[in-house]
Amino acid sequence: MLALCLVAGLTAGAAGAASPDDAPLEPRLRLFPSAAERLSSPLNDDFPPAEPPEFSLLERRPTWWDRLGNLTQGRVQIEGGYVLTYDRLPGVNVYEHAVPDLLLRVGLTERLEVRIGWPGLLWTRVDGEGTTSQTLDPNVGFMLDLWPQRGWRPQTAVLAAVPVTLQGDPFALDSLQPLTQLLYLWQLSDRWSIGGTTGAALFELDGDRFVEFQQTVSADCLLLPRLGTFVEWNMLVDHGSAEDGSEHMLGGGVSLLVTDRFQATWRVAMGLNPRAPDFLTGIRCAVRF
């Protein structure tokens, strides 16, 4: 399965923001992911950061969704969007549409948030073969802030999620395909930040079990108080699969803080090698309560 994606998030915020509980959504430029947040200050050791992150997990490869930062205790955030993926194979074109990719995020403590996601429906159209559809499995997970940025040590968090199958025994070993990631972020200034994720996921696909390693590197720039932009490189490497290999994608986009509680992010990406999808684009929105 190829990775679909989309994501919201980026960085924003003023140094004199209100208390974390009252902090509004702030633009954070990047994807799927995601789908999304910057630290309020590189010297601020308070948790959580005042910015929203984005992460979402598709049953297919969880690409472009990882975002650092979590919600203040008692806050709830709902995210959703649409993703289009295009891949040109020998003699045929493949189009995939995914919607609504919902993600419910609930802040349990100042450092821990619970995530419940449902990628939704996936439509696949192959030239000359018509269109097929499928319902993707929901997932549950959490994100834990480990420590804030201090000097060259980045703000760091750990994220874990497990898809829950809609068919058969949801506790069967074959259905457990967990994802775990380490997320890190360096806030360089009020406008610039760089970050990345390093992770691994277990997959079982048509009897083929393998491990997928993931790596992303991104850079975010706040252009205006409510508008930011980002670029991101994403890599997926299969190990032990029937077709070992890697996928590389390069993308970017913009994120707009429409209101203090509503944010929209658009992104586009292109594949850098034959195994990666040729093109990907999507829009993602987030509402905080």
C-alpha cells in the first residue's frame, strides 16, 4: 500500500501569548500530517507548547502525518481533510482519493494526549479497469512530550498508534500493525524552525510481513502572523517485504490560521524515485475546542 497523506500544521504564535489553556490554534507550516505547531519560545520550558501539531495515521502507510506538540489538558481538537494521490505505472494511471481522514485529539494531561483516528473511505481508479472503494480501519494512539528544547537539545516527543481492524478478531496478531515514532523540533527564531521524525511500523499485507522505517526532515517559516509555509522530505524504507525498497517524496505547502480556533493547510508533494507516488496533494482543517 502506498502512503496517502495530507496534513496540517505549522508554526506561529506570539511571545506574549496567553496561558496555555487559552492558547488558540496557530499556523504551523507543513503537511500530513499534518497534518503543525511550533514552540512558544526556544527558551521556554513550559509544557505544552502553544501551537497545534498534526498527526494522522492511515491504515496504509502513515506518511506525511507526524507533528510535534500536544494539546493542553482538557482541550479537544478535531481534524479532517481530503487527499489525492496519482501514480503513473507502466501503461496505466492510478488515482486514489481519501476522505475524511478524521482525527480526534484529547489532552489528558499537560504532556499526554490520546488520539483516535478514522482515515475513512478510499476510492481507487485505474484507467481501463474502473473504480474500487474500501473502508480503512480506525486507529488509536497517544503522544507524550518527553522534554522541551534546551540549547541544542530539541523538543522531543514519542508517538504510538495501532490500527484496529473492522473485520475479524480486532485482537488477532495479524491485525496489529503498530506504529511508533520519535518527533523532534528545533525552534531557531520567532519565524523559523526545523524538525523531523524517525519511526518504524509493522505491516502484514497479503501474508507478507515486514517492517517499514520512516524518516522526515522539514523546515517551517512564518510569513505573516496567520500565514506560514513549509518544505518537507519524506522517506519510507521497507525491510523484509516481497519488494524491498524505498520511497522518497519532496513536498511543501501553506497553512492559514483562519480564526483563533480554525486552521487550514494545503500541501503538494512529488515522488523522487519510481517506487514513490508521482504526485500528491490535499487539504486539511483543524478545529480546537
